[in-house]
Amino acid sequence: MIGISAQDGTAAESIGAATWNNNGFFYVRVQGRNGEFSPTPFHVGLATTGGPCTNITLNSFATLPTLTGTPGGARNVILEDTSRLTQTAAQATDVARLATATQGAVVDVSRSQRVVALNRQADASPSCAFAKNLVAQATREIVNSYRDANGTLKYVSIIGGDSAIPFFRYPDTAGLGPEVNYVPPVLGTSASQASLQGNNVLGQDAYGAVDDLSLKGSVLPVPDLAVGRLVETSAEIDGQIQQFLGLTNQTLPTPTSSLVTGYDFLTSAADAVEADLQAGLATGARNDQLITNQGVPTTTTTPATGPTRTASWTATDLSNALFGAHHDLVFLAGHFSANNTLAADYATSLATSDVAARPNAFRNTLVFSAGCHSGYNLVDGDGVPGLTVGLDWAQAMAQQRAILIAGTGYQYADTNFLAYSAKLYTLFSHELRTGVAGTPVAVGQALVKAKQAYLEGLGSVGGIDQKSIIQSTLYGLPMTGLNLPRRIPAPTTSPAITPSPVPAGTPGDVLNLRTADLPLSTPTDPHTSPVLDLNGNSTGANFSWLSGPDGVSTQPALPALPQQFVDATSTADQSLRGVGLRSATYTDSPGVIPLTGAPTTEQNGLHTTFSSPDFFPQRLFAINYFDAIGTSNSGGQTRLIVTPAQYRSDSPGSTTNTLRTYSSLGLSLYYSSNTTKYGQNTPALAQSPSISQVTSTVNDNSTVTINAHVSGDPSAGIQQVWVTYTGERGPFHGVWTSLDLRQNASDSTLWSGSLNIPTGQNPADVRFVVQAVNGVGGVGFDNNLGADYTPVAAQLPNPPAPVPTELTLDPVPSSVAYGSTLNVGATLTGAPAGSVVTFDIGQGSVAGTTDANGHATAAMPIFANVGPHQLTAGYAGDAERLSSSAQSPTFTETKAPSALAIVVAKVTVTPSSTPQPKLPLRNIDPGVVATLTSGGRPLLQKAVVFTLTDLITKAAVTASRATDLNGKAKLGILTIRPGLYRVTAAFGTTQAGTAVDPVFAQSTSPAVFVLLVPGLAVRIE
């Protein structure tokens, strides 16, 4: 599913979604709530808008010849393009030696007419990022031609950066730290800029993946081969190859030392990695740490006695740790850019030039980093002359002949839990010490297994999960071995479920459906932490959450959920097609403040309040197939991810929730391996049954008659339909129980049943859901859009017609700025005071209740895309009143204003009229800091470009810097001639080094004048 629209009442629905790299058919389904319908015809319209590839005709050149490998003919495919990255004779010789040493095949894609044509097309249209994907996909197809059924192919080694063998471009769906905000900087006409401004993230896993998972319009390659990349110059690439060929058994020297750094929300990841590395190294190894506890003030810096966990370490501390002694394993957790890393004091930094000044400091070292853009490899030809620092971390480590694993984009952690990129690198460190002692682990395969393990623990894949997996990139040869002295055995699993045949004469019996009942105990442990105010003081309230046997599942702004993994692999090698809930036991605890996920890239995230009128999540389990997908051969595990807890707001607008904690679940599992085609029908492709027109009638408060219409693909049939019920209070409360429905003899779509109501159980407090399974195991689930169904009393033969209602919107201004608050209102007639009206402009709804005059108001924060919008108001109606809606004229959302101010934190003097002599270049810190704000609020992760113009020579120097969490961009040290300079700063303009921001208007600072001399910067008044 790409998107959903669910307005109250009969309001117009609309879905805005990007198709990204997908083509083919897109489907729209229209369904009324609880089977409601309107005799008035509706219209489905479509409007498309172009992206950066508009007016560019792309050709796949599918008819041109390409290269084809021999299946099973190589263990390592070495990709190169000698027409785009010039090789020396020595490098060509060493590439051939590498192929011999690794059972590899050298594939020069410049010999593929198709790839050459696609490269020519991409070069001619640098603004179209998708053109690069066509090159990458054609190259991937060559790699996959070497695959065989035995899994002989293990590695893909890429020679050259993005301009030679391109990264794949994927839409950044994380919603936090968008790549469009990152300015390295690069030329506005370059392919690198097109990727960033198109909000794409770079990844190379697809070169080692045969399966792609479609996710809400985007794509996630499921890695199964280890992929590594060598950058950047011919000499640097050849040096890495020579280093590898000089290793004993292609394995790094046995590690004897490690260094782990971290601070703030990355402290937990640093501790987890350090624990694994320390456990993997032999007794007596050196395990150095530079870790600051989360919550330590940045102003509390290292004391004279040396770094401690209760002080924020500085760049000097990091330099001493990195260069004071050689380390075989290094994990760097902190804030990064492509050229530097920020210390825990948030004031000092270490640059790639510091690494370059110390050759061999990281020779044969494995370095991995959770820092943002620590793996962004700058294309030198795309850089802005005189502005871009070309030496990035990937190139710096290539010069050192080290291996680097890092992210090409913004990387992520959670403020309270081990999640996202931080979790991925802890899984990677764990894979390094997994296996048989004395048998090296291939670094690339350890990364693949870490990514697979990450995916295998997800009940659903969010945008941040997707980006965390895609962007983590290996720079080095993936087959390089690492042999930690102390190892733990790899976990072993065997199929856990033996399903049984379904009853004879049913659709599933014909299609060989199998089923198994799975009773589960679901233990959980409670946790709390104090709720703090904006000053960090306890408010007296506590956040609450539960953990399960397998920890916690967290998603942005949603309650943390306990997690339990259940092996659901069939002993009969059948696929698990569906799961149904049959029973459960639970307890309810009101007055709880759930701890919500707070993902972050630059600073601790905010814990938002959680509000839901219905219990969330609606399903307590999810099927996870990632191990089966990510395994080259059969035998992968199918897993159930069980999250046995739900939250519901105690009342509308309440900040507290009722926590429903499950102690047991009873599940029915459905398995099928039927993929047979019968005539023109393939039942295995049938969708799960569709459930509609659910009705229930209370008969004398003793029974409830339930009817449901269930339909589906006739080739798969309907195997079984049942309702599962509980009670808000009364005897039914605390348990879920199931009742099977019977198929009507004259109407095959109608299923019915009668539910007995015990004494003391009010039928109005009964809640039920409807489930159905078809003959190949697909399970349909209908819970009335989350609200569950409630039995209704039998109506009179001629019930009164519902009362019509009408909504009238208050006037809406013609324009509203991004980030502002729009006060909205509407008048509802025909409904009582206290009725709920929802307002929406396509970014999420807000609600208001009507007063005695039927008027409802609400404050709507404006964070939709800049451009035209319409405000919709909706009233859902009830059993006695019809729904209604209203829509405003189109209004425009404009960019939010921004402001830039420069401060020079130095001495102020009166200028001299004496001309400045032309002095040699010096390293000088002008002490210039620019503050970027919008409406008085700081803007972080934004690029500010400084321009320093010599008032004597008129020569200009520019430099791009990113704002920190306080909206401040510090210019820092420049290599510049002493003199008198005019200094300005710009944001969001079209000049080189910056980029037009999608939601904040451009701004420039007033000029300041600075006299620069070595060791001193003087502001001129």
C-alpha cells in the first residue's frame, strides 16, 4: 500500500504519493466504513506532476547487447569501467591478480554496449537521478548472470566511485534528516547535486541482491551477497588491492586492540559495540574507550586527569586516542560530515586532513561509523572549485589502506532505545565474533548478516529502517577476513511447526492447505523513566513501556512495544501464508503515559504524546520472511514478530493511555506451497478475502446475530470465517474468544453466527472483529477501521430516517506560511453540542468539538508541502445522523521566512587607512559564527555559505558550513591571506555551495568587516 485517505463523512478523498522508480499499474480501492455506501456516483481523478526527469526521454537500450557471465563461473565479480576510470598498467595487473586470488571474474562494463549507451544518456541529463539508476540496473543484471543454484557467487567488488560504477539512488523516505538538506557542497549542474536535491540516498546493496521489496512506492534490495567498493584514484585503488594481496590467507592480522567512541544518544550503541569487541579480543588486549555518558553537559569537558565518562571529550582527546596508538578495530559514534567529525563537546572537531597528516595510522584497521555522511564519497569532478573539500572519510581510509563501513547519508539512533543505524552497527560487531574460532569472518559477509538480522527483527519496515539498511556501505574488499580470538557459535534453528491438513471437502483440502494452532505465552517486563520539562527537571510523572523476551520494538512517535520472536517455519517446507487470532488473555491499566519512539540524527529527539481513540497497534503480530528472502538457497527461517501490548487514549485529548498487556495469545497458522496454475487461474496469487457489510443484531439481550459478507478470488475459495470477541467490561472483558460463522446455503458470500451473551454482560459493551481465510491461507481481517464492531439493538420495522447534517467552513486565508499555525473553524448544524469535527489539508488531521452554537475550532500546525492546498472539514455522523463535509477554496502554503545574523567573537577596533600588503596564505580562524533562524527558532542541518571578500584585492573566498542544533554555523579555520575582509553569509540562494530550500525562504546576512592577522581576527566598526 502506497497511501491511504480516510476522511470523516462524505468529504472528498485524495492521496498524494510519489511513484519514484516504480512503473506499471497502480490500483485504487474505494471502500465505505462498515460497508456504508452512497447512491451518488463518485469520480476518481488522476493528476501527475513531473520531477527532475520531466521533458527528458529515457531509453533502457534493452535491445543493445550486453555482457553475460557464466553461472557458477566466479566466486567474486569485479566490476570496473576503464572508460570512466583510467587504469595504470600496474593497476590492471593487480586487478588480474586479485581475480586469480579470489576466484573472480573481471567485468569491464565499458565493453557492454548497453551500459555505455546508458552512461552516455546519464551524462547528457545530469539533473535526472533515475538515469544513473538505469546504468546501475544494467550493471546489476550482468552481476546476476553469474549466479547459479548452488550459491557459488559470494562477493561483488566495485572499482571506482559513483562516477565510474554508480550507486543506486533511492528515495529518502525517512522523514528525518532528508538528504536534500545536505550540502557537501557540489556543483548545481552535477549528478551528485541531482541526487541530493532529489532527496535520494545512495546505496550499493542491489549489486548483491536478487530480490527487491516494494515499500510504499519505494524499493528495498534484500542483500545476500557481500558488496565492497574501492575508491578513489587509480593509485589509491591499487594500493588497497596490493595491501589485500599481501595479507596472509586474505585475512587481516589477528586483532589485539580496539577503540570505541561515542556520546549523547549514541552512548548505548558505543557500549554495546565495546562489549562485543572486548569479548572477542583475547585476554590482555587493549580495549580503549572514549565514551561520554548520555546527558553530560557539553560544557563539562575533559579534566586534567584525562577523559572520563562524566565529561565531554574534545577533538584533542579524539586525536590522542586515534593517533596515540594503533588500533585494529575502531568504532566511531558521533556527529560527522564527509570531511570532519564533531567531538562530544560540540565545539571542536577532527578533520580528514588530520588523518592524511598521519600516514599508516589505520593500516589494516577495520573502521566503522554511525556518523552522518561518514561514508559519503565525494565525486571530485562534482565539487565546487575553491570551496569543496575533496578528501572525504572513504578516500582518507583508502589512503590509509584501511577498511571503512559507514553511511552515505544521515544516520540514525533513538534517544532511548538501540535502534536504526546504531542497532545495525551493534549487530555488525556481534557478527564479527560469531562463528568457529580460527575460521575468519569475511567483513562483507558480516555486514550482510547484520543487515539481514536487522530486517529479521522488524514487524514493519519504516522509512528510517529502509534508509539505515541501504546507506551503510563497505569501502574495501568484501572478502577480507577478520579472525577475532574469542568467538561464539552461530545460532542454529530448525523448522518448528508441523501443520496438519484441513478438513476434507473444503477449498483448502483441494489446494493442499495446512494449518497449525499456536498457543503462546507472552511474558513482558514493565519499565519507567521520568518525564522531564524543558529545563531537564522531573515533572513527577513517568513514561512507561514494556519489554519482551526479545527486547523492544520502536517506531517514530509511536509507543514502544514489547517484542517476542517466534519461529514459524514449517517442517514440511511450506510457506506461511496467513495468521489469524483465535484467543487471548489481557489486563488493562489506565493512566499510563507511553514512551514513544524518538529517532534522531543530531540531538535527542522529542517524545511526543500518543493519542488514539482505538487500541494501537491493531494487530499483535506480523510475519517476517526476510531470512527466507535473504538466503541464497532454501532453508531460511520464517518468523512471527509478536508485540503483545496495545495503547488507547483514556479520553479524547488525554495525554494518558490505557495499556492493554497480553499474557497469552492463541493463533492459527496457515501454510501452503501450492503455486499450480489451473487454466487461467493461479490461486496462490489470490488476495486475502474481502470482508464487508458486517451487521449484528441483539436479540433480547441474550444473543447477538452476526452476519458478514465475505468474497474473494473464486479459484482460492473461502475456507473459514470467524468472529473474535471481547468486552469493554463485564464477563467478556480480559479475554478474546472466537466463534466460527456458517456459510449461507443460498448466498455463498454470506456467513452468519449467533453469539450467546452471559448474565451480567451488556451487549453494548461487546466488541468483535471478523476474520476470514481462503484456500491458500490468505487471512483477511476487519476491525471496523480500528474501532471494532459493536452489536446494535434490533431496530423497529420502520426506523426513523437519519437526520441530515451540514458543515460550513469559516473563511480561510489566501496564504499560510510553512511552520505557522492556522486557526480553523466550522459550524455544524443538525448535530448536538460536543460533536467532533475533523480538519485536514493532507498532512494529518486535527479535531475540534462543537459548542452550543455548533461551532468547532482547532489549531492546525502547517507542515505540508509548500504549494496549493484545500482545507477539508468532516463530521462522521452516527446511528441517528448522516455524515457531512465541506471543503474550502484553494489557498497557498508559502515558505517560512528565515533570518541570518553574523557574530564575530573577537576584539573590535577602529580600522587604519594604511593599505594592507599582500601577505602569504595563513591558517586563520576569523571567529565568525552565523545564526540561522525562522520565527525566532533555530534551523539545524542547513547549509550556510560564507563569502569573504578582500577589500584591497577584491579576491573572494567562500566556505560552506552546516548549522548545529542551535542554528549556528561556525566558519572555523580558513587558509587565507591576512587582510581586511567583508564577510557575508547566505542561506537558500542559488549560488555555488548552497541550495534552494523546499520550505524555508532564502536569506542573507548584513555584512561585517573583519581584519585578519595570524592568531587574531578583529571586527571593524
